[in-house]
Amino acid sequence: MLLMINIKSLLLLAIVAIIAISCARALSKGASNSKALAAFASVGVDEFQTFIANPAVQLLDVRSRDEFDEGHIAGATLIDVNDSTFVEQAMAHLDKQRPVAVYCRSGRRSARAANLLSAQGCQVTNLAGGVMAWQDAGKALVK
């Protein structure tokens, strides 16, 4: 009887250990995946304006040429994220040692661009809400 209790205890202990190891592995994989997904910061208009005031920051508009020509943030360079050569163009233009600020109309395309640039080793900050938020906050655009 005592031998049976010890075998049951050992079996239970082994099951608990297997579950604990599985959970630890799942958590560590989830943590590394979330780091890959959150490789850039999205900030509001005021923080973005402060960020791009730093002369080291490279400002990138990732909209279309027509959207850019309608009005863009002063000092921005245009590289359309929907262009199939976006990454190649961006990496030819950008200095990976300097921070990059990206924006688009609403923040969705620039978030995609930020992911692409982050994967290339760039430190990227995205304008949450894009040019629409910028204009809603009363900030100027240039043509």
C-alpha cells in the first residue's frame, strides 16, 4: 500500500513538472513574439512633434505622391509603403544609426512601414492617428 502511494505521488509530481515546463515554454515563446510585434513605438501628436524636432530624426511620409502633394509635415521624405520596393528604397535613403519617424493618413500604413523598417534594424516611432490626428490637433502641413 505504501509503495502504491509513492508511485501515485511520483506520477502526480511528474505530470505537474511536465505541465510547468510546457507553460514556461509557451510563455517564453509568447514573450519573444510580442517583442517582435512591438518593435516600434506609436505616439500621439504632441510627443511626435517633440520627437521630430530632434535634428537626428529622419522623418518619413509613407503615403502616395498625391497625398504627399496635398500636404505633408515639413521636412518629410516620401517613400510610398505600397510600392513593392519600399524596403529597398527606405534602406537606401535611411541611416539605420539614426531614429526614424513615420506617418501616413491614419496610422495604419505607417504602422506597417514601422514593422518593415524595424525588421531591418531601424529604431522607429509611428504617429498614431497619422496626418488626420496631426491636422485635428491644429498642426501645420506644407505643400
